[in-house]
Amino acid sequence: MIKLTRPLVFIDLEATGLNILNDKIVEYCFFKVMPDMSSITLYDRVNPGINIPKNVSKIHNIYDEDVKDKKYFIDHSKKIFEFIYKCDLAGYNCNRFDIPLLTEEFSKVNIDFDINNHKVIDVQNIFHKMEQRTLSAAYKFYCKKELKNAHSAIIDSKVTYEVLLSQISYYKDIKIKDKEGQLRPLINNNVHDLSSFTSTSNRVDLAGKIVYDINQKEIFNFGKYLGQSVELVLKNNPQYYNWILKSNFPHNTKKVITKIKLKMK
């Protein structure tokens, strides 16, 4: 069993594609595990307001006809936000897809979702650091089960929970030496350490447009100012900030760079 101090919500989203700026959620499942190990599920399908490409529908088996009578995301947004409020989050590849997409969807309906209020466990990163496989392979490796109906949000989210529990058990006796030469567990059974262990990037924003350098200073990770200090660029070229706000960047990126700009004052 996983040690929790507050609820942990396993997220799985199916969408019209992989572009977090332009694609839309078509199905979601939020599987909440409470500290006492009881659980509740929030699941539904969403009318994305745009067509689902046929090649994408073949992956998750959700077609335009399946969601044409469903409500739009704005109608789901409040209950989703309330469901995950004051919870930590987990998922499979959630750092790169589910959380950035959800954040962008929230921003489009004027809900201020701050990922910094949540610890995040990306189960895929544990698996990739240890075994490097897909969710189906992770399920087979750790749980000794075959995954059927993959890419169904309600199945994938609960399977991800099973995989995490099995990972905690599987690696519980593996220890490494720390900087002081003391043996310590490779994976600690708490959300804070699992979140740290599954974090694989130095991203400041969810899209990785701004990253930390070796001195933990924010630098640009794109464009003509690649590798340069965000603060120095904004100081020497204030119009660059305005260009970013007016351009097609994720809401979270704009929010992060605004926070840096305000910090400069």
C-alpha cells in the first residue's frame, strides 16, 4: 500500500491529438485514492468542439459520433477542479501530456490551475528509469497481467494505480549509497519522494520553453535567446515579453514568464 498524507488522483486523458495548444480532451478519468485506501472515480466523455482525426480515433476508439451529444469541457471544468483540489496527482506520462493539456484546457475557461500546489508522480518515469517499456508492458512486468482495452481512460488510470503499487513493492528492498556512503532505499514510499524520483526534467514551465540552468536560474529553451537568462533578456529587450504574450504559447508558459517579470520588480 502507498503511504498518503492527502488524496492522490490518477489522471488519464484521451484527446483529439497530442498538441496541448490546439487539441482537446474527449475523455477523462480521475481516480482518487484516499489516505485510508478507499477510492472514488470521476469519469466522463467530452464534446471537444472539433473533429477527432480518424487516425486518432483508431487509437482510443472514440469517434465524433460518440461525443457529439456530450457536454463541452467548460461544463465539466468546475467539478474536475474541485475533484482534484488539495490532492496530489499521478499518471502515466502525465508530466508531458495529461497535466499540460489539462492546464491548458483550464486556462481556456478561466480557471487558474497552479500545478505547484500539487506533487506529481509520473509512473512512466519510474518504469523508464528501471525497465523502459509501455504501460501495457509495465502492467505485464509488474502486475503479471495482460492489459486489455488500452487507451480507455477509465481502464488506463486504474491500471496505472496498480502498476505504482506493484513498483513500490517490487523495489522496496533495493538500496543505494547516498553522498555520505549510507545505504538508503532507492524508492521511498511517500508522495514527496516519488514525485522527486519521477521528475526527469529541469523545466520551469510545463512545455519546457523555460528551463533551469546548472545554477537554478531560468533560461530560455527556444528561439534566438536559447540558453540565455530570462531576466537579462527581459531587462534588455522588454518587447520580447510582449511578443510572447501575443504569440501562440501555452497559457502556463505565459504565466511563468509573467511571474519571472514580476519577480524582477
